[in-house]
Amino acid sequence: LPWAIDRAVWDAEGRWWLHEASGRVRAARLAASTCVCPALVVLDFRCGLWRHPTLVLGEDVLGGEGLRRLRQRLLLARFDVSPEP
């Protein structure tokens, strides 16, 4: 499907970019309904008024270390805490 999400990028400024199969890149906002669990992360996005894509990510997609790092970064961002250097 041309609107399927191929990749999600969270840049250093905290913005999300969703790359679609068609080649289009959309700015997105992470919704409060995003779920961070030990074995699974469900990223719920808002792209404008009508688009609400969701990405379900597990260890099989990101690997153990990648999933751990994403969970940590999401939790730190949720509580607006900067990690120690």
C-alpha cells in the first residue's frame, strides 16, 4: 500500500517523521495513547486531521537493545527528563 509506513524517524529536536512506501515523508505527532511495555511498543501517531497511523514494534523488529533504547527514550521524553551524560 502506498500509504504504509516504511520507517519512523525521531530526530534530535524531538520531531517524528513517517516515511511512506510511496516515498512521501509526513511530519507526525506522537499521541498520548502510545503504549510502552517491556516486550512491545505501540507508537500511535497523528498526521493532520484524518491520519492516525500506528506502528507496533517488538524485539523481532528492533532487536533487544534497540527496543530497550526506544522504551527508555520514550519514557524519558514522556516525563521530560534529560538522561545523565
